[in-house]
Amino acid sequence: MPNPILLLNKAFDSRIRLGIMAILMTNERTDFNYLKETLELTDGNLASHISALEQANFIEVSKQFIGKKPNTTYKATPEGKEAFKKHIDGLEQLIRTDNL
Amino acid sequence: MPNPILLLNKAFDSRIRLGIMAILMTNERTDFNYLKETLELTDGNLASHISALEQANFIEVSKQFIGKKPNTTYKATPEGKEAFKKHIDGLEQLIRTDNL
DNA sequence: TAAAGTACTTTGAGATGCAAAGTTAATATA
DNA sequence: TATATTAACTTTGCATCTCAAAGTACTTTA
């Protein structure tokens, strides 16, 4: 059996980053407050995980105004979607492994 | 949508602990060296993850001698199996969530 | 007697996680 | 005009986690 750990992406070790990506896989575009409320995070904590995903080039950030209020939205990049899918595939292999 | 992060167990944030548990789900009993080689870990690193899972009461340790050599084996406890299954279910929900 | 194997524990450095507080820039309210 | 509020961070500082490498205790093999 090959090392099953290599199938998994270190960037998704965190439950929070996994949650963010899962949301961005099904919701093309999501804003800061939606993530914050859904995942029940403090501003700082969310911002830091977003920044980690951004640096990995897994999500893309857009800033705009809605009416008079600033609004920041996030979107998974093709690279991020690809990486997330691979991670999920890796998990599935890990679980289904009839290893021996 | 409820908070999807709550479906996941913090003890399984680590790829290594996930790998150990996955192996113990399909191999009733496994020893130190098998885990070490399969997961390509140093002794110390493996020992520390094992100890974390043991403290969570997710695995059980048995020490015996095979011939003249010490041999330590590990087994998932019912509690550990349950927790792992829940975690996997949580991941599945996270992924399949048609959230909105 | 020396080297090697088993299964650790310890050490120490670095990375990560987190809440809370501070920040910036804009708007809303008194 | 002064104050408050909102959005989205950034900074701080502490705690925890992760890891490799080295050390340990015991035994076996050369």
C-alpha cells in the first residue's frame, strides 16, 4: 500500500478551511459575513484562514460596495477546486482502502 | 444551514491521525512498525500521534513479545470507530451540502 | 564486546490556532 | 460637528501542535 497521507492536502487539515472550501464549491460566490456566521468564527480567525487559502491560490478575493457598504466576496479558483476535489478523492481512498 | 464544522472531530484534523485510524478501521490490529513504514513517519512523530489518539480513548495499546522481541499493537476502540465514522459522515455532509 | 532493533520519551525549534483588541475608512446618527 | 456604527481586517500574544533528532532502556545478534 502506498502512503495514504500523501493523498491529502495539508492546506485542508483544518476543519475551518475545509468548511470554507466546501461552501465555495457549492456557492459560486460568498461574502465575509456569510462565512463568519455560518462557520461561527471571529473576524480575526476567519480572516487568517482566508488569507491562508488565498496565499495557496485556492480562493480569489473581490472587494466592492453594495450601496454604501463595503462588501468582500470570495470565490474558489480553478486550482482551489481541483485541489479540494483531489483531497476529497484522497479521503475516499483512505476510507475505502482494503489495505493489506 | 447549521455550522458544518461541528460535524467534524478536531482529533482528526491531522492527516496522520486520519491515516492511523483509517488503517485501524480495516486492519483489526496493527503494530508500530507497520504504521511507521506505511505512513513514513519517524518514531517520535508516530508515537506522539498515537499517544494523542490513546488519550482520546480512540485506540487501545497492547504490548507483548513475539519470540524475544517486544511488539506493540494498536486497535481502534468502539468509541474510536464510532468517532471516526461520525467524522466521515460529517465530511460527506460537508461535501454534499447543497447549502443555501 | 559491539552493533542493531523495538518502542518509546525528551528536547527544542518552528508553525499554527485562537480570541481579543486595535485599525482604517466609510457612513449614520445626535 | 462629534460620536457611533459597520465592514473587514491586522496585530498581539499566548497556547497548542508538529516535527526531527537525540536520548533511553532493554534485548538480541554478530
